Amino acid sequence: MYKFICQKINGDIAHDFVLATKHAVDFMNWFENRNIYEIDYIEHINELDGIEDNKTIPVGTVEFVESFYKRFYGIELMPINIPLELLDYAQRNVWYGDETQEIDRELFCKSNSKVKGFTGIVKKGTILDKGEYLFSDIIDIESEWRCFVYRGQLLGIHNYINSLSHYPDVGVVQEMVNKYKKLDAYTLDIGVNDKGTFIIEIHDFYSCGLYGFRDYQKILYMTIASHNQKIRRRD
């Protein structure tokens, strides 16, 4: 039986992924008419003395989940950003480098060595902290959408910034899904402008905003798949 260890902050559920997991566990146990999943709440990972098996899954902020995998498995979680096989869908110049990159104009820059690390526009002459980074040209984005993918199947596309009138080209999104095979469960963030549909970045399926995605069965399946893949990679 899988057990979800969910984070509370100051005694409250403060993360929508945690709330969705709670509803999903309640729904699936009701649907099956038996308790097939367990859920418990803590505020800090150090409240756990240990875990009984590989079926204990953390749910909460990035920092909460990172602490769990580092403490119990020695796993350092890393960002994905834009995988090399999807660079052709970026609609802009994208490259990877480190703090030695010469910045001779305004660029978008994001950490490639820390989840939720530095993200922003850097100006000419900016000195970066030591680390690995994604760099890209700056382009207009009319609207941004989050796609939910489970084992190669596109489950949903949900708007999270700007106009609903600029809907993505689902055919292009499906091409991206067909080409990216490394994760069993992830979100694919895409942008739309007058030139078409393009990739923004990919996230492993944990600690991510759901923006209205509420397939409770698939939320649990995706969370479990993401967890199991992390453990397999470690082994």
C-alpha cells in the first residue's frame, strides 16, 4: 500500500498539490470501497525517523520533497528545463552553460543545477553565482499553458498565464510528447505567440501547480510513477 506523507505549514494545508492529493486519496479509497492508499501529515521531514519501504511518497513544497529524497535515498533532485531532444521546439536560441558565460545582452537565465533556483532576466555584464544555467533569447509570450503527461499520454492542457484566446497547437504538443520519453510522469509548459506553439520547460511530476487538473486517479498514478522512477534511477 502506498502512503503519502503530506506537508502542512503552520498546521494548515498550504500547497495545492497536497490538497489535490488529499482529495485524490479520499476519492480512490471511496471508489474502491476499501483503503488502498494511506495519507499522513507532518510539517518537517526531520519528524520522520525512517521509512518502512519504497512505498512512502512525499508531497509538499519543492524543499520538502527534496529533503525527503536526500535524507532517505541520497538523491539530489535536479531541474529538467528544456531537454536536448526538444530544443527544436523552443522557437528561440537556447543553450546551456555556467557562471563563466559572457552576458553581452539581455537574456533569460535559469538555474540548471537547482530546482527553484535563480530564474530571471539578466543584463549585459551580469555576474552569476557559480552553477549550471540555461540561457535563452527573450521572446514574446501571449499565453502559457501546462500540459500533463503520463506514460506518453497527453492527459490535459490548462492555462496558467495570460489570454485563453491563444490556444496551443495540440498537434505540436503531441509531437513534443512523442519525442520526450525519459520521464513516466511530468508537466510540459508551453507558450503561444503569433509564431506558434513552443516549449517553455518540463517539470518532473512533484510539487507543481495543477491549475485545474483534477483527474484524481491519474494524479495519484503520476505521483507514484514519478516516485518509483526516482528510486529506479538511484538503484
